[in-house]
Amino acid sequence: MSIWNLKAERIVGIDISSTAVKLLELSQSGKKRYKVESYAIERLPEKSIEDKNIVPDKLEDVGTIIGKLVKKAKPIAQHAAVAVAGPAVITKTINMDGDLSDQEMKDEIEEEPAQYLGQDNEEEISFDFQVIGPNEKEPERVDILLAACSSEILEARTTVLEMGGLKTKIVDIEKYALENAFLMLTQNDPEINEDETIALIEIGATTTMMSVLGEQKIIYTNEEMFGGKQLTETVQTHYGLNSYEEAEFAQRSGELGDDYEKTHLEPFKDEMAQQISRMVQYYYASDASSHYGKLSHILIAGGCASIPNIIEPINNKVGGHVTIVNPFAQMSIASRVRKKDLMNNATALMTVCGLALRTFDEK
Ligand SMILES: Nc1ncnc2c1ncn2[C@@H]1O[C@H](COP(=O)(O)OP(=O)(O)OP(=O)(O)O)[C@@H](O)[C@H]1O
Ligand SMILES: [Mg+2]
């Protein structure tokens, strides 16, 4: 390493999600002690994102919004970590001859992608991979985590960041970014012991993701198409609101009155509790659970975890030790950050937090 390289480049996390673009920048003081340096969130107009990808003719709009976000948050970092997600991203564990160099592995995968991905792709694909360790059955081979994504989708991310004034340094996978924040949370929570089996369930606008941590590794994941979008769509139709954004705003404002609470919000909360309960049952029916056992904590995250009094219906359906996450509980916050707004959105900031934490990964 060059002596001039000591001052590592800090990275700002940018989560381009189904409903918003979220920015978060962290610094570190002491081991595992983090500080929020900058933060902002900007809502995206409806139909900017489909299947978690930026709609091709909306690139400029999203770029402009990122520019606004950067202006608002004024991060110190000029480099960003983003994530790709959705059906266009494939991750797979493969194994290869352990004697191959990284370059040889790369060449081999690039030569015959279909063999490794298990499918033919007509469009151009970008790959990345990481060696996990020796294969259990054939020790001379190594297990490799292979990630593949359409190059067009990847480029769309770097393009909008550039339009917003940021350079892309890391392209992560949404699920891994979320799990990265999950690990940080469990390691910093004084109430959680290292050997516990813990679930994180994140309910966003379009998807619900579940990850289970056992013996400090992710041992189970599941994803379902469930989210707050269905409530927003009902609100828009029922109250005759002009746009999805207006419905989103109304839904959060608490100004829709009793009728909204009784007819729309309460049934949604019950449905959400039902969904969580079902996912927990799926885990209990899995092989992973026969080895790692009962969940000692169930952490609930995502924008939907901020719905007032959501914990009660979940507790009634699921039982056990259910908590709403706050990734910033053990962090300090710079005075220039709007703390109230950060805390109001805390549950929706797990993914961006996982991205911002990439700054501290070993370079
Ligand atoms: N107070 C509230 N009442 C009702 N719904 C809420 C409230 N606060 C947040 N939500 C819902 O949370 C959802 C947004 O959550 P989040 O920001 O985690 O989603 P996202 O990251 O954009 O979506 P995805 O991860 O699916 O791409 C919206 O559907 C919104 O309606
Ligand atoms: Mg999300």
C-alpha cells in the first residue's frame, strides 16, 4: 500500500428504493462506534422504479433527485455505494478448481456464463464473485459466491449517481447491504448475545425480506412480494387522490381520520402481522431451524415498521421477543443532521445503513 493512500476514501450510501432515494454517510470513532455525518431522503415519483430497477426513460428524473439529495445532505464523501436488486440480479453458490487464480476464474465464468448461471441470457451480463472457502465434499475445489446482473441495469445506477454528482465506488446487492446492517445491529446491541438465533424482517413498499442469523452467519433467507404499496394504492383510489405521492403523504400524515384507521389501516396492520407470522412459520419448517432452533429475537424493519402501534398486532400473532429496529440506537449523530427526521425514518434506513457501512470494510 502506498503511504499516500492512508486516507481512505469515505463512501456515502445511496439506496434507490421503490419509493425514495435515501442517502446516509457514517464515520467511525473507536471500534464499532459510528456517527451519522449526513443524511437525507427524497421521495420518487410513481413509476420511476419498476421491479426495483430504474425505468429507462426516468433516468434523468432520478438523477435530478439525487442531485437535490446531495445538495440537501452535503456529504463529505464524493464516492458512493449503491445496490442492485430484483429479478434482474442473480446470486448463486458455485464451485471451481481451487488452484485457479482470480483472473482465471473470471475468464472461465465469462467464457461460459450459462454453465455457471444455469440459464442463457440474451443481454450483456456483468459478473462479480467472491471465494467463500473450500468445498465441503471436494476440498480441492472452492465455493464461490457468484453475482450477476444485466449490465444495462448496473449502468443505470452509475449514470444517475453521476448525474447527481457522485462517483460509484461499490455496487452491492440489496439483500447483502440489508444483512450487513443487521450484523452491525446485533453486534452492537447489549441485549443480544453472540450465539443467539435472530430474525430480521424488513417490510418496504413492495417487498418483505427475511434473514436469520445463527452463530453469527446468515443461515436462512426468504423474500415475499408484500409491502406498504398496497395500502397506498387503496388510499389513492378510495380518497380519489391525484397521485401515488399524495396518497403516500396522506397515509403518513395521520390526517385521514377514523375512517382510514378503521377501514384501511387496521386491516393492513393485521395483514402485515399475518405475513410476518407466516414467514416465521416457514423458517420453523426449514432445515435451518432444525439445526439453529428457536428465534430468540424477531427484529422488524422497513418503512412499514413505522406504522403507529404496529407492534401490538405482530405480538398477538407471532409472540416471542419482537422489536422494532432502530439502526441509530447506538450511534452518535452530527449536529448538522436533522435528528427528528432521521429518527422518524429510522426503520426504513437499514439498507442504506448497510451501504454506508461499506466504508469500513477492509480495503
Ligand atoms: N406511518 C405510516 N403509515 C403507513 N405506511 C407507512 C407509514 N410510514 C411508512 N409507511 C410505508 O412504508 C413504505 C415505505 O417503506 P420503505 O422506505 O422501507 O420502502 P422502500 O425501501 O421504498 O421499498 P422497497 O424496499 O420495497 O423497494 C411505504 O409503502 C409507506 O407507505
Ligand atoms: Mg427498501
